[in-house]
Amino acid sequence: MQEKKEALGEVLNGDRLVVAPYNLEFLKDKESEIVCKKKLKQEEVSQFRAAVSKDYYFQMYYDDLPLWGLLGKFDKEGKDDPSEHKYYLFKHLHFDILYNKDRVIEIIVKSDPDALVDLTEDKEVDVEFTYSVKWKDTEIPFEKRMEKYSQISSLPHHLEIHWFSIINSCVTVLLLTGFLATILMRVLKNDFVKYTHDEEAADDQEETGWKYIHGDVFRYPKYKSLFAAALGSGTQLFTLAIFIFLLALVGVFYPYNRGALFTALVVIYALTSGIAGYTAASFYCQLEGQNWVRNLLLTGSLFCGPLFLTFCFLNTVAIAYSSTAALPFGTIVVIFLIWTLVTSPLLVLGGIAGKNSKAEFQAPCRTAKFPREIPSLPGYRKTLPQMAMAGFLPFSAIYIELYYIFASVWGHRIYTIYSILFIVFIILLVVTAFITVSLTYFQLAAEDHEWWWRSFLCGGSTGLFIYGYCLYYYHARSDMSGFMQTSFFFGYMACICYGFFLMLGVVGFRASLFFVRHIYRSIKCE
């Protein structure tokens, strides 16, 4: 077997290609050419029989066009007992190739239903494998040859489901935004009126509501280094998502562009690490943090650390199962070099730029010397119930689309409707921002001024809901089994959901920060 040299993305994807023995020369028809003659041993016969009974198929590429075919067929002959079925291996393949001038446009492979080898019994078999080729002219232009593959996911009934999910999400969004906007506008308007009157009225009244914690609302959060690092990592992942969408909408990830997505993810993640460094360091310095070097180390390892540990464990599992999902040593070295030579230096440069940006934290109100006591709150006002409320709505807006994404990442479906996915992504961001802002408002109205971490956790809680959906998908929708598939699915999904948690957490916090600054600017603070 002669192995094909692969690009980084293909290796990450788990593709290991070898050169097939079929020799398809341009415009040269062939009638039953012999590929090879082989005597199948007993073990090989039973291996083939197992593969045929489980519907194994082969996948080949010719001029970057994919083609598939089954290895064989089995005949039940009306009997239910699997041991009485007949098993056959196809020994002749026929290739139909369509061409336009000097370009290959389409290739179809068929198995000859009459050329069979009986595999039912465990005995040695002599097989002569053959193939034939027929070239046909076509009018389809070369630019449109990939359309056949992308049409599958945009068949009318699939599109209807997608549009239904989008309309469903849009209605949710409109209701939610309308609802929140009216509530917040009316409540805030009443608040503003009340507080201006209060200032004119006697000052000896008891102080209540969000205005009266203005001395604490901009008190810096606990664990500010971790907070700044989470903001940096989340902002980087957000930028990464936007870039990936731009590439997808431009048409870089057409079906069977093997490993393009993985290559893009690795390269863009490496190049955007400067954003993480800049955001984290500048925010950390705004919060009057001193140890910015430690903050940078934390930023660099906040997402990469868990990802690296998960990868080490899963790669060991893959090696133990001798699967092609195990990355070869060379690829690991390449990724390590990208990390040391591109990601880390950019992170440090971004951090230095952020530290020197000397941005002030614009707080409209002065912070009091001593923190105000938080009144005791009912159970549903605590962090976890609030996170559950915050994560449910954004999740309900995306869960129909999630099924299709899961089916294409973990199944064999092709996903090509990136425009719809982008709309859903925007909806997700809008809902996350709105729900977090409203929960922050209700939290401040209850005189609870520790909103920094709360807004981040509430924004990110959708990531936990997506992980919950993983459990449902694994049990109800997929046929995965065995330790390797289970660990790969839950391991890598944990990393993806953690990424979502950080990214949406940033969206939630930024929206809340904008809102809090806005309302405290609008009242006169002592």
C-alpha cells in the first residue's frame, strides 16, 4: 500500500488515504481489467463476512470527487436467524465517469450484482477482482461539479425544517425583546421619575432599589485575574467563530474539502491569540490588577489547558484502539510548534499592548469605601436558578439547528446551509445579551451588587444546556457504542461546550456592563 501525503486538516479529521489499484486513465474505456487475483484465507473470509453483515462501505476519491460503494450484500432468504443468511462479496466494480472537455465532472461507481463471491462458509476462496471504466461526455460546467453533494442538505423538506426553526427562533426573540424592552423601559422610566422626585423630597426616607447601591455596583469582582482571563479567552473564541462564519459564507468549506475546517480552526485560533492577550491584560489593568504576567499565563491556559488534557487522554485511547483518529507524532509536533512559535508570542505581544493601553475603567459613580451588605434573597435569586433561567431561552432558539450540526459532525450528514446557521448564531447572541441584561437588572433591583460574575455565568450557561443536549443526542439519536466512541464524543463535546460557555459569557457580561453604565449615567449620583 502506498500512502498519500496529507494536509494538517486531513490528519486532524482522521483521514488516512492510500493509493487504490484501479488505474483510470483519461478517456480510456476498459472492459473487465484484472486488479488482482487473491486466495482469501479463512480469517479473511470471516473478516469480510463481518464487514458485509455490518454494511461496511468503501470511500474513494478521484480528482477530489468522492465515491462510495458497499463491499458486498447478504441474502436473508426469508430466514430470521443470522447464521442462516447467505453472504456475498462484490468482485467487479464499474466506473462511469462524466467529462467536459478536459475536466472530470462526475464519477459514479456501481457493483456488478452478478459477479459475486460466496462468503457464507469459513473456507479458503480464490477471487479475481476486476473493474471496468466507461467515459461519457456531459454539458455540466466544471464550476458546478460540487453542487450535487451540497444539494442533499438543502432538499426542500430539510430546508423547510430549517426555516421553521428560524421562524420559531425569531418569534421567540421578538417576543422576548419586546417583552423585556417594554418592562425595562417602563420600570426604568418609573425608577428615574421616582429617584428624581426622591432627591427633591426629604432625604431621611429609607433607601431602596438599584439606585441606592451606586456606591457598590462598580466594586471590582473577586478573582479579577481569572475574570479578565475568561474575558480574554471568550473574546478570542468569539472572533474565531466570526472568522469561521465569514470563510463558510464565502464558500471555503464546500463538501469533501477534506479537513479544511480543522485547518482553518487551528490557524485562526493561533492568529487570534493576540486578541485574547490584549483584552485580558487591558481589562486586568483597568481593574487595577498588578500581576499581569500571571494573568497572561492564565489567559493562555484557560481554554488550551483543558483542551490539551482532553486531547492527551483521547489520543491515548485512540492509540490503544489503533484507530486513525490517533494523531501521528509528526502532527503533534507541528501543532506544538504552531503553539510555541505563533500562539504564545502573539499572546504576549497582545498582553504588552493591552497593559500599555492605559485605558481607564469608566465608572459613572464613585465606589464607597466599605461594601454594602446584601439583603437575604429568596432561593430562586441565587446563582444556579438564575443560570438555569438564563440558559434555557437561548438554547430553545438553537436546539433544532443543533441536531443538524451534530448529525454532520458526528454522523455522515453534509451541512452546507451556512447562511441559516449564521442567522441562528446572531439570534443566539441577541437572546443571550437580552436575557442576561434583564436578569442583571432584577438582581440590582434586589440590591444585590455582585453582578460581574453572575452576568458572565448566566450568559455562558447555554453551553451547559448544549452539553445536556449531548446526553440526549447520544442516547436517543446516535448509534454510538463502546468506550472509544463514547469518550471521544463526550470529551470533545465538553471542550466545545466549554468554548461556548466562555464565548457567550463574554457576550452576557459585555451587554450587562453596557446596560449598568447606561442606567447609572442617567441618574445623579452623590
